[in-house]
Amino acid sequence: MKVLITGGAGFIGSTVASACVDAGIVPVVLDSLVTGRREFADGRPFYEGDIADGALIDRIFEEHPDISAAIHCAALIVVPDSVAQPLHYYRENVAKTVALVEHLQRKGCERLLFSSSASIYAPGEDFSVDEESSLDPLSPYARTKMVTELIFKDTAEASCLRVLSLRYFNPIGADPQLRSGLQVALPSHALGKLIEARAGGAPFRITGTDWPTRDGSGIRDYIHVWDLAQAHVAALQRFDAVLPLDGPRSYEVINLGTGQGTTVRELVAAFEVVTGAPLPIEEAPARPGDNAGAFSRTEKAERLLGWRPELSLEQGIADTLTWFDRRAAVLGL
């Protein structure tokens, strides 16, 4: 099997590509390198360019006519940036995806996995959500994901396209073989900020302390990126079973999380256990676009994909720290 991965030189896309390689699936990587790294595509067919570039998509399929599916990971993802630049996010995440899908359809690629986001959910009373839970995206970034899902659903119902929307929760960790990890030096998510605070000897800021959670801090579902990547391999292998060509549905949503909710304060405590040292904290107001958060109910992924996460929160923290210790050498910095 051969699969096109857009954003395949980014953190998640490259890890998915590595999991594909390990499973005997050939990844063809398309990435603009706006945030991705060329090093993460080493040893794989790689095309630098825009997902909306029809001529480039044509060349990829001319050189790899046996591509049987696409995984769409390319997106801008920083919530505060989306609040400040909503049109930029809608252009990059939505408009260019429309162009990409038009090009994929022209080339006869009818299987698509979409990297969606759990940030589109309205949290339930206990902050757990499943695929039928209400949606209430609170940032332009989250709304780009919801709008794109609607576009995919409508397109799948009107054409031969079949789409699995995989709603990610909060990836942490790195590829166990350290082929890739978080490429940015200063990540914007909580674990990245913990590592930054530890390295700089500064307090870690808990942004938002009056959410209606068990300790007032936001709650998240931290899934190891390698578990996430394995779910993509399972989705590729079971795609036609989940969405048969002549079946009643052409669009399906599946949550990819651990089923465990972890508050920011609990993440700090786990970080201190892994590092063996206390970390000072300070409290701050929530950032624009933040929300209380949610964690996944995972029964559907297990039932349809035969997948369940295997790696712990502590393992994800430890692997992230190991990656950052070696990041400069891997990236030649």
C-alpha cells in the first residue's frame, strides 16, 4: 500500500509516516515546510509545496500512480494565532483543503483520513465526549476543523469520496526511534511550556484556574503520538471495512484519545514525578480561545479500528524530554 501524507514533515504527520513505514506502507510526503522539517522526510518520497498546487498534485500521482489513500495532516494549529489572524487560518486550513480534495478527486483518490480535532466539542457534564457529543468550537482554529468536516461530509455524500475524520485529542511524546518529534523549539502547548519553564528556571504558568473541573485548571486527554500514529495505520488497514465502497455511509468520525482526563495541575504533578524535581507554578488568566477542555470516550475506535492506546502519560512526558535532549542533533542545529 502507498499513501499520500500532507503535512508529512510535521510532528504528527512524520510520526504517522514512520508508523506506516514500520507497517510496510509506503508514505509519500507533501509538505510546504512552513512548520515542517525536511529532516523528518529523509528516506521517503518527498515533495515540497502547497496542498492547493494542482500541478504538484498531478506530478505526485504521475510518479506514484499506486497511491490508494491520502492522510490530510497539513494545517495551522496555534489557537492564539488563529484568534489574531482568522482569515489566514480559514485560507490555509479550509480554502486550501477544498482545492486539495478537488485535485485528489481528479486523480481518482477516493480514500481520505482527515486530521481533525477534539477542540470542536462542547464538553459534557463530566468533560468526557464521544462522537455524538454536541459541538461548540470556541476558536477560529477549532472552527476551521469543524467547517472542514462539514465540507468532507457533504462531498462524500455527493461523490465517490470516502472520509474518516479522526478527532485528535492532545498528542505528546515522540517517535520511539527518535526519527521525529516536536520540531518547534518553543511549543505552545502545556507540556512544551513545562519543558521551557524547567530549562529556563522560570515558573510554569497555569492559564485559567477557575474552570469547573476538579481542581479549576483545564482538563485534557494527553495521547502519546505513537499511539495516535498506530491508530492511523489501523484506519488505513481497516478503511474498506469501516466504509465499504457500496456501504450505507461514506463519512465517519472516530475519536482518538486515551479515555483519561488529566488536568493541567495533574500534568504538572506527573512532570515532576518524571523529572524528579519540583517545578514552581504561577496562575494566569485563560488565553483567548481557551476552553475547559474534554477527554475522549474511546469505545468507537476500539470497535471499528481494533485500536486502543498503550502508552502512559508518564511515558509521553519522558519521551518528549528525551526528544528535546536530542532535538538539536537530529535537526542539525
